[in-house]
Amino acid sequence: MIGRLGPASAAALLIATPALAQSAMPDMPGMSHGQPAPAAAPMADMPGMQMPMHRMTGALGNYAMAREASGTAWQPDASALDGLHIMRGDWMVMVHADLNLVYDWQGGPRGASKSFAAGMLMGMAKRSFASGDMLQFKAMLSPDPFMGPNGYPLLLATGETANGVTPLVDRQHPHDLFMELSTSYAHKLSGADSVFLYAGLPGEPAFGPPAFMHRQSIMDSPEAPISHHWLDSTHITFGVLTAGYVHDNWKVEVSRFKGREPDQHRYNIETPKLDSTALRLSWNPASDWSLQASWADVKSPEQLEPQLNQKRWSASAIYTRPLGDAGWWSTTAAYGRRTSPHGDLPAWVLESAIKPTAPWTVFGRAEQVNNDELVIAGPLSGRVFTVSKVSLGAIHDWRVSDHLKLGLGGLYAWNFVPAALKAAYGGDPHGAMAFLRLKLD
């Protein structure tokens, strides 16, 4: 799936017809081999029936659909499933939308304030075949380009240029209008084994944990992490081809992809190029856990420094568990490292969110990066600085219709800089965001 999906409200994909149900059900997780559920066929014809999570299989293998996150990344099977699910003949269609209207204030001499819209509109269509193979199409759009080329203020953030001329410092760049347009095909080898191909223009290669806006541990926050360009900045790549093998709770995959970050033209589809490589090993040892380790050789990622290549490494662990009837708790710990002209630069992030009741979600993140891009001119230019950030926030949702929620939230952030940067930042500056969210689920 594209990102996190919420409680299922449609019939299982693999029981779209009685014949398909009879052939597919013996190999579904949680079902006895050769023991198809007698009620499966009738339920396929009953709109609105909720299906058990283990009956809704993934697009890349015979596992719970809740395991799928952004691109081909995995999350715990216990993750919540958002989205409006509809059966149309042999196809399962999912639609999900998340739109935030944000007021952002960042303090200190290098801070600023801005109001902007952010979020995503996602769609998915997939179907299975009598052989057990699976075909899936995904699309994701973002309103970020309407922010303008300077994105939004975010202290200690650095990354790609958004105007093609100057680097962004203390600002988060806008994402492209087209965040994902992809397709995948999985071929079933046995009840526990499959091979798959994934292609995207744009898409997400096999590197890092799920992209930050799809991680259940922090997806309710509208604030991008300052560790974004260590862990998951490749989530919008104009040219991705991934091949993988799934065995039960293990997945190994390799990607060829375009190393260059998206350019300043945020509304177009860029020319694909497969010049970079990524490898990822994923393991879900239990329904509550998802682990991954990955490596990437990225060619010329930065438009303003085309001669520089990067090696990147990442490792992460995600723990998610349900709480009561409507709640959950999710935590992600991740470490990343990338090469630079000034040596290897590490980063780590710890983020967690808890939903004790249906209306409330509380979230927080702590992170630290070693960054050589915070000063672009003067005697401190190019020096590596260790900076840290902690943010805490909450959102309250009101159900306005069966599939629509309105939420009001806010967060506060503390930024920590070394002595050499105190004068530039006015000490350890703070920041805050207030936001109104509309969510289709």
C-alpha cells in the first residue's frame, strides 16, 4: 500500500470470485492449508463486511496487507490500515487523503513564519489472479508545490535546492506534485515465497525505513525531520526499478534508480535514469515488529554539486501494537550515515506516537545529525556541526462523516546547536506549528 492504511471496511481481494477464493485461501496467512473458510465466498458479495487483517494479502507476497508502507518498504503487520476500500469486480481500489493547513513559526535570527498547505492524495488498485500472482498500481499527489520554491521554515533542515540556484538552509523543500506513479507485479512461487518487480516514475527505491509521512510513529505531525536526507529523501525518485524475493517474513530487494534529487520544476515528470543502486534486507520477526538494513550508492544526488556521489547506510526498527478497540502505539528508531567531502556524517532519530482513544493522538520526535551544510559562506562554511532537535505535539479529530475526519493540532520544537552556531541562531531557538487537518479514511 501507499503509506499507512486504516481499519479495513471492504471484502478481501483474494475472494473476489468463489473460484479464486477456493484456489487462494489455502495459502493465506493464518489459514490452515487445504481448509478454505466456508463463509469466504458469500462474504465477497456483502459490501461493508469487515475482513480480518490476515485475509487481506499484500501486493508483493502472501502476508498481511497492513505490512505494506511507502514504495516497497515494510512496517509491522499490527499497523493500522487507513483508507476507503472498495471492491470493483476483480479489483480492490483504495483512496486515502490527508490535507494539512499549517501555520509555522520558527524563532531566532534564522527563523521565519509561513502559512502553507501540505499532505497527500493517494490511490491504489490491485487484483490477484488464479495463479496467486498480484498486480498493483499506485499513485500519490501532493499540494506541496503551491508553497513556492522556498518551501517552509524549518530550523536545522538542509537538503536539495528548490530554485535551482541556491541551497535551502533552515527550510524544508516542497515535494513534487507527483510523489509516486508506480506499478508492481508479484509472482507466487509457493505459499510462503514470491518474487516481484516494482517500477516507478516517480517511485521509491529499496533504501531506508518507510518515508516519514508514512510512518505511523510520526505521520500525524506535519513537520519534516531534519534527518530526512539521511534516511528517506529517495522516496521521490524519477526512475526506479526494484526486483525482490519474499520468503515468509523476510524480504531481500535490489533497486536501480536515478540518484539525482528532483529538480526545481515541481509539476513535471522528469526523464528517468537508472544510474544508482540500493540494497535492502527486511525482516518482520513478529506482528509487532519490522526491521530493515539497507545500503545505497547514489550518483550525483545534489543538483548544485553534480560531481559528488554518496554512499548511504541505514538501519531501523519499528514497533507497533494495538491499544483497545481504536487505539495504538507506534515507535520507530532509525540510524543513517552518508558520505561527504568532510567524512561520514551520521544521524539518528527516535519517534513515537500513541493513540489512546479514537479522537486523540500524541506524538514526539528526537533526532540528531552531523551536518556540513548549515553554513554556506564565511569562515564556518563547510564545517561539520552536530545539531539536535526535540518536538512534541498532539491532534484531536472529530468525525464529520463516515469516511471524513477534521482534526486540530499543534506541536512545539526545541533546537540545540553547538557554541560556534549560538550567535547565528540566537542561542537554542524554538519553533511551533498549528494545523488543521482534513482526513479521508
